[in-house]
Amino acid sequence: MGSFSPFKDQNYSMTKKLLPWCLYVLLPIAIIRLYLYPIPISPSTTDQLPRNDFIAISTPATATPSSSSSLKEEKRADVEAECDYTNGVWVADKLGPLYNGTSCGTIKDGQNCMSHSRPDQGYLYWRWKPHGCKLPRFEPKTFLQILRNKHLAFVGDSMARNQLESLLCMVATVSPPHLVYTSGEDNKFRRWHFPSHNLNVSIYWSPFLVKGVEKSEGADYNKLYLDSVDERWASDMDQMDMVVLSVGHWFLHPAVYFYGGSVLGCHSCTGQNHTEIGFYDVFGKAFKTTLNAIIERKGSGSKAIDVIVTTFSPHHFEGDWDKFGACPRTKPYKEGEKQLEGMDEEMRKVEVEEVKAAKVKTKNFARLRLEALDVTKLALMRPDGHPGPYMYPNPFANGIQERVQNDCVHWCLPGPIDTWNQMLLDVMKRWESRSREGR
């Protein structure tokens, strides 16, 4: 048997009594230690949250919470103000267009440069790079989502149709349109339906936007009624959620102008006993009548409408329109190589000023939005983007002829005019963003 020790028994008894008291003392100390100096825990590689890389923005040291908020608003306003697509440069782009001359079935024959055997394809690989911002590539799905259950109408001349057909081709890459209505000579009134998003897209032929009688065999001049909007499209305004207006070139043709029930004057009206007047002022009056009609009919209405004005798109004839080499260039102009001046500058100026004046009138109408799609300068810099002689198939199949018809006004599809619709979608996205923010 082992010996018995009274001291050992006493130590055991003392330990048994002191242990609970030690725990009572040490436990709070441990809790306080962990609270003040937590033990670092390495996250597992599978559960680690994404890392946030913050960019520090310097602000004045005296900024208060309210002034910080104000700075954010100013910063946002600055960004929006800087994102001006009017000025920039065309830069090489390897991506190229979303579609081609065979993948899209809605291209007007005269603008299908690829199928008409245009030999160079460099004109397809450029993108517009604005100063101070980036123009996003066209996103067909985003376009369809924004305009779900709506009606988009293009109103104007053949340039409006050119832009419309470009848009149809880009959107058709994800959702094919169905032609559901056609009327008029050369199908000047048409409507397509995108079943995937219940979207209607229409074209309304109205080369002056106001009421007009086009020249005929009996009269070699147009008649324009500058104080009356063209009801061929305006009567359908209640059905439209967004309208894109695009005119200009028809105002250069000979015409007699009426205003207030009497003849105001005429332009290039040889043999007519009317006062010769310039067409810039007439162009402005027609635009003012058009925008005022939209404001009067839709400004206080229950249904909202968005209005886009695509500014004047310059032609690039170099010499006679029916002479070989009328628009021979194969690259864009470089920055500073071509200036916006003369008629092109004046036509753009009229449109921009009328839109600016109309926007002042729409300030009290929350359900009417208006914007100018300023394409004049970027269009001016693309002399390479027109069909030229390739408005017809294989124009030089029998050799080069001295005289050949050229189109140096409209744009190849695909081509530079696709950029117009990139800008259109970006305006739509900005409007949509502001709507969500309650702005």
C-alpha cells in the first residue's frame, strides 16, 4: 500500500476550493482581451468575399456632410456635361459592325455596298471616339428592354429611313423584326414588330416635317406650309412613345413657302413671281412649328413622349454627282483636316437652336423629353462611308465609265450611320437611369 500524506490531501482540497474563484476572475479578463484585441482569422480561399479597390478622391478638409453630397452631385453633373459626342475623332476598330450585307434582310438595295461588290472594306472598321468620354458599343438587348411594349417612330426624309434601317439591322442580331404594315409609293410608310418585346418601329415619310406638296410634272418645285405640321405623321402622335426626327436635304430643293395663308416667298423658283428668300430661316420655321406641335399636343397629356432630333448629315460630293470619282475617299478625315462650315454648319445651328428653345418650353412638362442627336461633325468626317457608284450592283462590270451615278449623301449599311444609333441608345440609357433615380 502507498503511504498517506496529509499535505497532499490539504493541497487537493485547497485547489478544489480556489478553482471556481480563479475561473470567475479569469473569464472576464479573457473576454475583455478578446474584445479589445481580436485574434485575426484568415478567410478560406473558397469563402473569401470579393475585394473592393477604392479610389481616393481628394476633397477640401472643411467639407461637411451636406457639402460632400453637393460635391457628388456636381461631380455627376460634370461627368454628364463632359460626355459630349459632338467632338471627337474616328479611330481604327478591329471589332467591326454587328451585321453585314447578307445577314440583314431590311437593308435598302441602294445602301447595300457589300453585296454590290464595293472592293474596299476599311470603312467598316472605325469607331467614333468622343473627347472626354466613351461611346458604348450598341447593345441590342438593352435597346429592346428599354422599349418593351412601346412604339418608336422615325419621321422625316430618306436619311431618317437610312438611320431606321441601320437600327433594324443591329437589333435583328438578337430578335428578328416582322414587317406588319406598308403603304405609299416606295413603301414610304412601314411598320415592323418585334414579338420578343412587343415593340413597334415605324417609318413615316415627311421630308419637311410640316405640311408639304412635293414637286410633280405640273410644278417643278415643292410647296411648304410652314405653320402647319404634317398630319400624315402627327395624327399618330398619341400612339408614339419615342419619335426620331431627321430632315434637311429636301429644303435645298426649289420651293414656294406659305405662312399664315399667304405666300412668304420662294427658293430657286425661276419663273415665279415671288420674293426669293433663303432656306435657313424657312428651315428654322418648319422645325419650330414641328416642335411646338409636339409640345402643344403632348406636353400636358397623360402619355409621355421622348423626342430626338438627328442633326443635318452632310454630303461629300467632289465634283459632279454623275461623274466617276464623285466621292472617292476610303478613309475618314483626321481631326482638323476638315472644318464644319458653310451650309453644313448653318443647318446644324438652326436645329440645335430650335431644340434648345423648345427645351425651355418643356421644363414644366415632366412627361416630355427632348434632345438633339448632334451627328453633323462626326458625319462630316466620314467621306468614305457613302455608297458612291455602289448604289447599284457591280457598277464597273463592263469597265470604268466616265459617267456613273453616285450616292454621296446616304450611308452604306453597315457603315458610319450605325454610330447614330449607338448615340441614340446612350441617350435612352441616360434617360432611363434618371427615371429610376426619380430625377
